[in-house]
Amino acid sequence: MDITVLGAGVSGITTAIRLLESGFKVTILSRDMSPNTVSDVAAAWWYPFLAEPVEKTNKWSSETFYELIRLKNEENVDCITLRLGREYLKEKCELPGWSSEIPHFRILEDSEIINGYNFGWEIEAPVIEMNHYMPWLLAKFEKLGGFYELREFSSLQEVPGEIIVNCCGLGGRDLCNDRELRPVRGQVVYIKQDPGFGRFDQKPETLTYTIPRRDVTVLGGTAQKDDWEENIRPEDTETILSKCEELWPELNRDNIVGIAVGLRPSRYEVRLEEEMINGKRIIHNYGHGGAGVTLSWGCADEIVEMIKISMQI
């Protein structure tokens, strides 16, 4: 069985790896490859951000959490590290559905909550250095016998393969005529300074994060809907730094080493479903918003299961 995976972001390569591990012959066809994908500039802290429906994304994110831990511990993927992070909220709320699925989750004490906030929690979760993780994924894909080719298509009917797994990201607007798919622009700042633990305000309108990695800390962020601008905006840089300084007063702007922009492929809900187009079987896997890494392995496993069930394997 020949399967074509369309797209070489984190969702595409992860899905391709799972299919290869299940015995299928897989080719990735993509307009861009690492380091020229939006996945390469993802922050990337495990967290189900801008991803619906929660009854599915909670499951996919939990499965991905434990696969990332396994990769770290069993395959020695050293660009995955575990770090503490605290999320601050203006008002007390119900705990997220995934909170019971991960090992470390606790409500913050009143003395730990930053001024201006009234509630929060602490988690320990994987941080993924995408500039190293994406090449690692591609190398694993090739080691398993996968092939890739740079190609661009104007319609899904043009894509070769007995089964097509469509991980096209924002390309789905044109390729699938999916007007529900929209960019959510994210700008980040890289700084050579460690905050000790991550600090987060995950509300889209006040989005703020400091994500500590081994090499740099990633500061964010923006969540600008329907914004296709990929150039760096100085005013966004200033906004990001001002917000991060409120959560992390020790931030030193002299330590800034870079800035990047990426367009999250956002949708009212992740599109993971099957469709027949002119007799060709398409499995869509896109619209992960800001949670592409967080959902990647869970979505990949579901796609493999869908294919096996249809083939009665």
C-alpha cells in the first residue's frame, strides 16, 4: 500500500513516521521542507493551545505527552526537555480536562500568584527545540525508508498515491477550498537568559509566555487572527517584551538574540476526517492552531488506526 503524505511540517513527518512503522510505503510531497516550515519556528511548549474539539484534543495531547517523554528517555532525543511552567489566570476556573492525565499538575498557592492575577497552576511538561527536533524527525523518517520530494499542487486530485494523508496546514485554504482555515500570526523573541520556570498567560487577547530551552528562552506572544504578515514588527516586539516583563521582572533586554514570525494554521476545530474525492481516499489532518506539536503523535496514531480498520488489518 502506497501512501502519500502531503506536507512536511511536524504533523506531516510525524504521521509519515507512524505509517512507516506500521509497514506502509510512504512518500512525503511538500512545497517546503525544514527549516522552511512554520513548525521550525514553533515555541514549542507542550500545551493544547487554540485547539478544538477538546474531547478529542485532550486525548491526542495526552498521547503526545507520553510519546515525547518516551522519545526523551528511550531514544535519547536530547532536544526534548522537561521544564516547570506556571499559568496565571485572571479568574478562577474549572481545571483543564488534560490536567488529570499528566504526572505533575498542582494549583498555585496564593503567595505564588503574580499581581494582577487571581488563580493559576503549575505543570511540568516537555519543551521541544524545533530547530533540532524537525531535522531529527526527518532523519528518522528517512532511516525508516521514507522518501520525500518538493512538489506543489493546485488540487488534491493531482496528488499521487492510493491513500493521501493531507497535512497541508494553511495550504488547505486553497487546496481544499477550506475557508474555515485561517492564519493566527505569532511573533516571538529569543533571549539568552533562563527564567528558571516558564510563565504563561494563555488567553489569546493577553497571550504571554516565557519558554525556557537549553539554548534560549522563547518570549511571546501574539495571536493575530487573519494576519498574513510574516515580517517582524517592532511594535509587536515591544508589546511582547512589556508583557513578559510583567510576568518576569528580571528579564534583561540586552540578552535578546533573535526574533521570528510564524503563521499558525487555525480552524474552529482540527480537521481529522476522511473524504473520498473522485474515488481517491483522503484523510485530512490539519488546522491544529498553536498545538501542532502537542497533538502530533496522538493524531498520527489515530490516522494509522483509521487506515488499519478500513483495511481490516
